[in-house]
Amino acid sequence: MTVDQPACGAVFRPARSFDIVPVPKRGHRVIRHFLGAALLAAAMPATAQTAFTIDPGGAVPPTEIIARPRNPIVLLEARAPRAVTLQGDVDPGLARRAAVNPSLPLARGAVLIALDASSTYCTPASPRGLGTAGPCLVDADRNGTFDAILKVGFNAYDASTLLITSKGKIEGLKPGKPMPLPAPIPYARADYRAGQSAVVRLEWQSDYKADAPPHTVVRAQFWLDGSAKFTGQGVRSAPAQVTFAGRPVPVVVGNVTLTLLGFDPSGAIRVRIESVAPGRAVPFGFTPAPRIVYIGY
């Protein structure tokens, strides 16, 4: 048995060819290039990394789990590893400039979640037009009070950080320029579990073939995936790659320990979850959405 841990975000997937989508403008087509395709551009590496605390999303089955191809093994919960409670009110005008959601006001008692490893804390990002945005407060000198506010916004191609949204998703965003607050606003530490959660899937992939000769070694890969649908972005942990030669194989993916038991003839994987270490932060990498290239002819 061998185990390999590639760089964060470098998830193995079979190559996918172009999707060619007709568009209304006569004589043109949109060629959308996906990661892993060999044409038009090389595969793009992860450009941002953010750690999230992973917890069970409920009771983890103590018995064998059978997951069919393209189906996750189990669903888990991700949260920012730190949270704070606001101890004052933010000027409403500044809050609006930072795209505050009226249902998540920057008022005393609001719970803010950490933006990566910095001393910046945000409300969960909310839908804004065709994208996502929200306000963050900055404690530049880390003295326990916020002294600036900024806006983070959805960025499909050039995100510098990851943030959980009010819809329970993880998206790539980019912070704007900080604006000073009229007066410092204190905050208090809170349990990270008070913050917004997002669904993370324990995904897998293998090259198992039912008609392979006996004793064929099977390669398998496991990773935690928080990619949100319809954004084109990839949000994934570093994958764990193993080989299976007929005997149970231990696998560690982030803070999840499992045992690979085998495969059934349909190609479904058989595993057993041994443990999910609570409260442990796991780094996630961000892969940009595929760019759209217009080709006229």
C-alpha cells in the first residue's frame, strides 16, 4: 500500500474535452475549457488556500458505507475556525457601502466569522445581483477592536480567499480596500460553532474495472470537496491517493480517518469511517472557474 499527498487543490480527475455551446450571435460559438483538458491552456493550480474546521454533519454511520461512482461517501460540516461577537453597531452608511445584507446587520450581538488567518471577520457573504458579496471588519493592530471595514466580492477567476456564504456554500472572493471606521468597535471571542456552516462532501474516485484480471491493483483517491454548484470554482482539500490490492487500506483525508474495504462489481466503493477528529482545521485550495474563449469564424 502506498499513500501520496499532492499539493492542496491538485485533485486528480479524468480529462474532459470542450463543451461547445451555441450562442445567439450568428457565426460564433463559445468554447468553454475545463480543468484537465489538454487543449487551449494548461491545468490551472489552486490560487488561494483557506482553512476550515470540519465536523460531522450528524451521526457518522458506524458500519460499512457503499458509495456508487460520482456519489459522495458522507456529508460533513465546514466552519471558519474562529468567530467573534460584535460589541457595538457599525455606521449604517458604511455598512451599505460594504454590501451589508439587511437580514445580517452589523449590529451589537452579530456573529462574524474569520476570513482566513488574518484579523478580519465577516458576515457570511450573501447573494448580490449575479454574484456574492458582504462586509468584513478589520482589527489591523489585533488589539480587540475593529478599526476598518471592507467589502468582499465573488471572483470566479482571481479569488484570494474563501468564505462561507449565507446559503451554506464556500465561494472564492476578493477583499476590497479597507475604509476607516469613525470609532473603534470592540468584539468578543465566540465558539467557532456559532458561525455559519457549509456542506462539505467526502468524495472519491478510482480506476476500478469489474473485468480487470484477478489481483489487479486499483488506484483510488479521496478528498473533501466544498465546491459550490454553478460557480465553476473548485474548493477542495489535498487529496489522499492510495492503492488497493485486496486487503483493507487505512486512509486519512484531512481530519477524517477511514478504511478502504474494497469495491463491488458495479464499481461502488466500500469503506468504513473510523473517526472524524472534531475541531480540526483543514486547508482547502481554490481553483478558478474555467475561462470562456470566444472564437469567430
